[in-house]
Amino acid sequence: MLTIGAFAKACRLSPKALRLYDELDLLRPAKVDPDTGYRYYAVGQLERARLVAWLRRIGMPLARIREVAALDAEAAAGEIRTYWARVEAETAQRRDLAGFLVDHLSSAARTDPPVLGLRYAAHSDPGRVRPENQDTAYAGTRLLAVADGFGPEGAPVSSAAVAALRSLETREIPAGDVLNLLEETAHNATEAATADSGTTLTALLWTGSRLALVHIGDSRAYLLRDGGLFRITEDHTLVQSLIDEGRLTVEEASSHPQRTLLLKALGTTLPDLRLHDTRPGDRYLLCSDGLSSVVPDHRIRALLTSAATPEEAVRTLIAAANGAGGPDNVSCAVADVVEATDAVADAGDLAG
Ligand code: MG
């Protein structure tokens, strides 16, 4: 038997922590002297105590530690992996939010760099299989938007969501207010949703030097910059949350039977909001899952890179989705960031 002091030293927990874990039934002493109240621990308890100490060091809450400590080694390893994946996902979200706040607070003081503009095109295609097009795609001088409606009223709901955002196109918006306005507008657009119909919404609003992103659901926004393709949205789907938790690999997700199951859609929760710094030469793509579920990222990158204009990019991307069977409605909106004098629209197109 070890005294509490000796045991504490051996397992690197403080006597105070050991008394707390006793009270919480996390680590009971092997024996308590009935007269003095002194706690004694068995050498065989060291392993559990060390595990508790390590789990505390990675920040796991005590209630969860009690569950993990009761598992066999393999199951415990699985739980720790899941816990850590969740911590990383939450940290990433907080990092994004912190970045946004820094951005938001600095934007008031900043003078805008040389005037940039957009060249843009958008189109929505029913695909090869679906009888109706429930997607809506739009590109204008200040707005790119893609919405993927679902349910019996999917088409009017997705069209209403984009129409709500278009009301912002003609307004003078101070840079500091743009995210609030986007959130408010997205919120108003949820009135179009019904009990069994809804929509995704992914849109970029141009502030004159930067792009404000509003995003909910599994439509996507990509940035092609310096030859690299970066996805700047996160899918709000069941499979993406399983990937985040380490329960599913990206490869497994592509064939998961519930891969299209949305966790979030417009109106179910707050959308993601972010400001994006732009550079001349950037090419942005918004698309519905009718593109991204059948055309892999490397192919999207190749087609975006080789297209001379946004219009050509939209046309070839939609052709690629249809060439892969076109199982879903497919929508693309593409915009190039250019010096303002070069900003000419190729096409603004609305399909619902
Ligand atoms: Mg779709």
C-alpha cells in the first residue's frame, strides 16, 4: 500500500486532485483508515491514475474521463481519438471566428486598396436524370449565389433565398456592416422555407475589395489562387461531421449511403459568415453538390484553370457533371477578381 503522498508522486497527480477524484468516484483509494481518514492506494491502481492524469492534461472533462477509464484499452483509444477530433474541429471553428473578429474590427480603420471588380458568369442545369431543376444560380456585379432546394417546394424556396440576397446588390453597404446584413438577409430568406422544403445557400457578396461569404448546407465555394484550388466552405452534412469526429475517412464518405444527408439548411441554424481578402487573379467558384459529388476536386481544378473566361468555366464544369451521368441538378457561378477597368460581365443568369 502507498500513502496518498507517495501515490500522488508516482502518478503525478496532486493529493488534492486525488481527494477530488475519490469524491467523484473516478479513483477510489484501496483503503481508508477508519480512525485517521488517511487514504491508501494499491500499486495496481497506478496505471489507472496515470491514465486519468494524462486525460486531464489533454483537457478531457472529468465525466468523460470516468467513461473512458472504464473501457478496455482499444475502446479507450477510440474514445480519445473521437474526443480529440472534436477538440480540433471546435478549435478550427473558434480560429475562424477569431479571424473574422480581427478582420471585422480592423476593417473600420483600413482604407481600401486599389479598386477591383468582378468578371462573372453563372448557370444552372437540370442534369440528366431529375425531372425538375430545384437549384438556383446567380452572378451579378456584386453577388454570386448558389442555392440547392429540396422537398416539393424546393425550386421556389431556393429561388427566394437568392432573390433575398439580390436585394443587397443595389445597396451601399459599409464594410463593417456587411456580415450583419448578410446574416439578417439570410434569416429573412428562411421565411420561404416550409415544413418539408428547404434550401442550401452559398453566396459571396462583393464589398469593393473583399468578398463576404454566407454559407449553409452542402453547396460549396472554392478559390483558385496561384494554381491551387482551395475549398473555403465546410459541408454541413452527416458524413462531414463523421469525418470531423474521426469516425469516417474521406474515401469512405464518398460511398456512404447517407452522404447527401444535410445536417443544416437555411433556417435550421445560423449560417457560416466570413470575410475573404481577394487579389487580382483570384477565381471563385460556387457550385451545388450536383457538381462536387460527381466531379472530383482535381478535375474541377483542371477545368477552372484551363477556362479562359468565367463563362467557359461554367460551361465546361456543367458539361463535366453531365458527362459523369448528371444525376442531380448542377449549378455553377464563377467570378474572376480583376482590376476595375477590366470588370465586364460575361453573363448573369438565373434559373430556379
Ligand atoms: Mg443537389
